[in-house]
Amino acid sequence: MNQDLNAKFAVGEALTFSPGEGGLTRAVIQTPACRAEVYLHGGHITRWQPAGHDEVLWLSQRANFLYDMPIRGGIPICFPWFAGNKPADRPNAPSHGYARTQNWQVADTRHTGQGVGIILATTIEDYGLTYHAEFGEALHLSLTVTNNADQPQTFEEALHTYFTVSQIKGIQVTGLEGAEYLHTVGGANTLHTQGDTPLTFDQETDRVYRSDAAVMLHDPGLGRDIHIIKGDSQSTVVWNPWMDKAAAMSDFGDDEWPGMVCIESGNITPHAVKLQANESHTMTTTIRVENCT
Ligand code: BG6
């Protein structure tokens, strides 16, 4: 399989296919601009390290690499619902939907201005999904969903990005000031408004912000700012499980929670996307790293 993929889609030495963890097929990207990895399982980016910077994405040391399980870390794709917002008639359906355990197909690869790009595709029920990732000194992601049904359909989506941080208590997230958010810790479902100060962390945090604004993750401990710029994304999720919830997850190391934060571009109720038959919708995210003091 990797041979066939390499014959058809390798981009010189810049993008090649090989077995990754658990024997799952991954594309390995190595260019002067960055190193990265993307698994066909889940269309899941597990690594992106732009030149001159440390690894940007967080990946649990306890992550599963199994064909029927999601990978803990990197950038899982949540679709066609977010978290537990599954249809009422499917109580046993998985958290965050089916995309993150789906085997995605390679549709195309190519050189881009500053790196390489890969286009992955899959179908989930009556939806067609195309995921375009461009790996360079910035990471550009674009998820297009097409409604292949002959009636309207509504979905939720998120690029559930896990970032490595120096220490959760020492970081700040800016760009969400004044935004409404749904606070969901411990099963709560209450609406709040972010004050005019940056978001900081001193406890379990699980919030769905109603915001399309660009966000910055300021991490003085690692000496870097991570800029997250969104297109057609009306929701931003911010999550850190803190100690007890991390300990309860079998694929999350007990001591790992201080070193990560999720900042997720999405469209989540009340901003779920309704598509008419044959209509498409594209959500984009660009991630860029800058040194800071
Ligand atoms: C976050 C949600 O996006 O994902 C959390 O806001 C959830 O509520 C977390 O716990 C992890 O979900 P999962 O299904 O990967 O364990």
C-alpha cells in the first residue's frame, strides 16, 4: 500500500508514505520549512514543527494508534457532531463523530510555494469531506464538506488542535475578550461572557466560545506566540482536562495535562452548519509561530 501511494503521490523527498505507529499509514513531510506527519487514519496530523521552532502539536505518550480508536493529540477532526452532541436516536455513537476514526483516501499531493500540500478525502454518511493541509512555515488547513443528500443536512465540526505548552498555568490566550462562551465542565451548560482580560488557566477548562476572531496563544515559557487565524469558523473551543479528568482517560498520561491546551476552530451549535442539497461549506485555519519574550 505504501509503495502504491509513494508511486502515485510522493513529492520527491518532501512528502513520502511509510508505516507509522501501530503500522498505520502516514505521510511524512520533510522540507526546509518544516517537518510534519499526517496519518490517513482520521486524516490526523500528529506533528508539525516549523524550522527554527520546537514541535508545535502535543501528542500523548499514551496515544492509541489503532484503526478503530482516535489518536490522543495532534489534530483530530470532529465531524458530523462535536463532543456528545450526537443524534438522539444514536446514543452509542462515538464522541466527536466518525471522521477521526475513518480511513481517509489520498486525493492529491503537490509542491506549494513554501512547502508541500496533501488533499485527503472521505465520505461519511451522505457527506463528502475534503481536507487540504499545506505544510510550510505556517500550517494551512481547509476542511470542505459537501451535502450529497437530496435534502438539507446540518452538521457540527472542529479541528481539535492540541498544542504543546510550557506549563498551562503560565500561558495566556488572547482574542476571545468579550466573547460569549458555553461553560461545560462537569456537565454544566451555562452561558458566560469572557471579560476584557486574556484567558488564563487555574482549573479544568472546557468552553465553546462563540467567536470567529483570530486567537493567540502566548507562551513565555517556550518563548513563542502561536497565532490561530480562522475562516468560516464561528466557534472556538478551549480545553484542558486538568488532573482528575486526565487521570480518568486511559490514553492520556496522568502527568501530561500541564503540558497541553486545545484550541479548536469549529462550527458548533448554535453555529452548526446547514447545507442544502449539493451545497458545500469550507472552514479554514492557519497556524503560525513567532518568537516572543
Ligand atoms: C473537547 C471537549 O473538545 O474534547 C471536551 O470540549 C472533551 O468536553 C474533549 O472531553 C476530549 O474528548 P474525547 O472524546 O477525545 O475524549
